[in-house]
Amino acid sequence: MDKKAPAQRAAPKKKMGRPPVDTSPVTIRMPDDMISALDDYRRIVPEIPSRPEVIRRVMAEFLAREVGYMDDE
């Protein structure tokens, strides 16, 4: 029987769930200083989005400006 206090027990790990069907994974390498800048930017955005979410937002904004891409979310 587990005798640890409730505060010492590990919280159950939250499952990420299945990704949307109409998406594909993209793996990129970035210089450490670019990742640091990305993390600095994340800290000033409300709700501190994940790195992938920030990259999606930045790419959507860039593509909207450059080629008229409209994010359908």
C-alpha cells in the first residue's frame, strides 16, 4: 500500500490525444540562439504557448502577409 502523502504522489500524466487528421509532422533543426529567442517570445505571450504552437502562429502570420494564406481555424 502506498503510504506517501497526497502531495508527494506523482500527478497522472495528461495524454496528448490524437493529432488532427489533416496535419503532417515537420521536424526542423534550429540554432540554440534562435530557440532561446523563441522561448523569450513565448514568455511574453499570454498563456505561454508551446514551441510548436508559437512556430505555427508565426508561420501562419508570415504566410498570410506574404502569400495571402488564410488559416481556417
